[in-house]
Amino acid sequence: MFKNLTVGRALVYAALLLMAIYYLLPLYVMLTTSFKSLDDIREGNMLALPQLWQGGAWSKAWAEACTGVECNGMQGFFWNSIKMTLPAVAISTLLGAVNGYVVSMWRFKGSDALFTMLLVGCFIPFQVVLLPMAQLLGLLGLANTTAGLVLVHVVYGTAFTTLFFRNFYITVPDELVKAARIDGAGFWTIFLRILLPISGPIFVVCIIWQFTQIWNDFLFGVVFAAGESQPITVALNNLVNTSTGVKEYNVDMAAAIIAALPTLFVYMVAGRYFVRGLTAGAVKG
């Protein structure tokens, strides 16, 4: 096994191992602390394993922890994030697919200017859109609602998904689309029967990107939602910073892991396709 191992390669492996330990150590501390008792946390070492493994902190973080004036745990806010993230990811990804198809395959007068504006939209800071978006949500009657958060994330995320799909679709040979037009295929036929079946890699990229961005967002959640409509990131912040009762680090760690589990799951299941999908649109254009 080590017969062909050179000194340079050994140093590379050692550096990779050290970086892996560096990045995994916080997760290890969070996991072990979430299973410790408060006495074990106060008296023991942060890196030590629990003297007695206990799962009470997890059930309390889910159903009983105080996130403000109410002590109903993280469960309601977790489902708020689910109801916000899934439709926002689906809508923004589908809109990005259609937009990317239009600006790459059905060029029209002003299409380059439209794409430039969408590209600029990718670099607009969150803070810039707070006031105009708040006014828009108020006019639509969606202020402090989960539907309002869905709209905000769809508007902000469509620029990114359009860019991803456009860069992917320009790698498709023009002859393929031209042949379909000659055979009488229209706008939606070309999209649904030719481009959509080969768009799996870029769909995975957009889904991972949007899911991570939307699920982990705090600023939009704290500004555009209130009370029972807030996402889990806002609830986690309220839980960690609450001044009610004794500070329970094991409950805080369990709540943080609960909040991170969906994104961890997405990356574990589909993470290997992320770079593959990004590089699929890096050859042409």
C-alpha cells in the first residue's frame, strides 16, 4: 500500500488530514456536548466524551426550548423553513431554467442587456433590497408571512439560477436546436424534449445552491418574518441568546445540529454532483 508513496505525496496527505481534523473538530464538539449533562459540561473537558450519554437535550431543543417568550422548541420553526425552502427552491430553479434557455437559445433584441442586468443582480448585497422588498410585501399583503419569504428568495435567487442554466445551455450544440426547429419543434417542445432531459447536472447544482442559501439565510428571515412565521435560523439565534433560565449549552448544540441537518443531508446525498454540474458549463462561453 505504501510502496509507491513519495515524500511529497505523504506531506500532501498529512496536510489534508490536518485540514479534515480542523474542519471536523467543531462538529465533534457540538455532537459530544449535545449528549452531555450540564454538570459534565461544567466539570469536564470540552474535547472529552460524555461520562454518561444523555439525549434529553435533543428532545428539549425540539419541543421545549425557549426561543423568546414561548417555550415550544424548534419544531415549529423547522417546518416553517421546510415550507419556505422547498417552494422557493423549486420556483427559482424552474424560472432559472426557462430564463437560461431563452437568453442562450432564443436571442432577441435586448437579450444581452437583460442578461447583464440579471448578472448584476447576483452581486447586489442583501441589505440593498430590504426596504424596496418590504414595501412590495406590504403592498401585496405578504408582510410577516412564509409566502412573503418565498417570494423574496425567488426574486433574489432567480438571477443566480438563470446564470447557471445559461452557462450550461450555451454548451449545447446549436445544430441540435436548429435541427429541431427545422423539424417543426417549437419553444416548449425544444425545451421539454431536448434540453430538459440533459439538464440533470445543472438542476442538481441549482437545487444545492438555492437550498443552502435559503435554508441558512438569517437576514431575510429576521426582517420579513415575525412570530410563528420565522424560519429556524432566527429561532436558533433567539434560543442561543435567550436570557431565560440557566444557560444550557447541550440544548444549544443540539438545536444548532438540528438546524444544520437538512443542508448536511443534501450535501451528503448530492454534493459530488455539485462540482460536476458547475464544470459542465465551463467549456464554452
